Amino acid sequence: MRVLILAPHTDDGELGCGGSIARYLREGSDVYYIAFSIAEKSVPKDLPNDILASEVLAATSKLDIPKKNVIINRYEVRRFNYFRQEILEDMIRYKKEIKPDIIFSPSLNDVHQDHHTIAEECLRAFKGNAILGYELPWNNISFETRGFIKLDQEDIEKKVEALNEYGSQKGKPYFSKEFIIGWAKTRGVQIGCKFAESFEIVRWII
């Protein structure tokens, strides 16, 4: 399969579906990762404002995504809604170039303004594809856990290793190893396995 991850900002893809990325790669799929912003205006003042560009390459490398499959854009953080048409045109171009079988995007119920823009434009650009909306609990007022991907221990370990590469984000509680593992265990309990990630089914095509 060809799997496309749409990350509004660097780290969103790893947080929302890092374990699933690891599983797809372990099973031989091609995975492409597109970040739409490196969030220069949100980086701590004592760090280089482009640090997330190098961190996302290190993180995706830990998941075994080939560097050539990682695309980094530089839309201004918290202002994606001003660039809807440009973002949509980018997505349509990626669709033609990559020809993905399945797309992972933020949930349509994600309240972050940039995440919501990516989710909406994803549905417009990829309406003929399977789309799963990934979970970011701190941004989701509601989230329907209707889709699940079972994960092995090694998938979760790779997710934790990838997120450890984001030194600039270490103070955020949802980057902690305990949270990541507990979250995966919770989703695993829902479907009777050890670890899982959960997704909203935006579009499913058989």
C-alpha cells in the first residue's frame, strides 16, 4: 500500500498515528509524510526558529520513513485558513504524484484551527480515497473511536523513540512515554489487544 500522512505541524503525524506508521512500514508499505508547517512562531525563544525542520527528519527516520518521502512545507502556524486554496492545490498535486491508497489526517472534530483546515481540505482533495482521521485528545472535544489499528510492542517503542527526537517539545505532557503507552493501552483494551491506535472513519472505500 501507499500510505500518506498529513501533518498540519511537524509532530502531529507521529502523535496521531506513529504506531500505525511503524506497523505499515514493518509490513512493507510505502509511507509518505507531509508536514505543512514547522511552526517557527511557536518555538521556544531560546531555540532556533527552524528547529522543527531537523527534528521531524530525525523523528520520521526513527519510524523508518525514507527521507525522500518526507515533505516539509512552511505555512504560517495558526493561519492556515488564510491559505486554504494553496493548501488544497498542494494536496491535489501530492495526490497525483504519490497516488496514495489511504490517507491519515487530523479528525474533522479537531478544534485547532490549522488541524481543522487540513482535515477539511483533505476531504476535498482526497474524496475518492480512504481517509482515516487520527486522534489528538487535547484537541478533540468529541472523537468517535470506530476504526482501530492493532499494534505490536515494537510499533509503540518506535513511536516513543520518534517523539523523543522532538527536544523542543519535551515540556508538553502528551509527549511523555507514560502517556503515549497508556493511550495505546487504552485503545487496545477497547478491542481486546495489548496496544492500538484509534481513528475516525472519514471515508472508507472497498
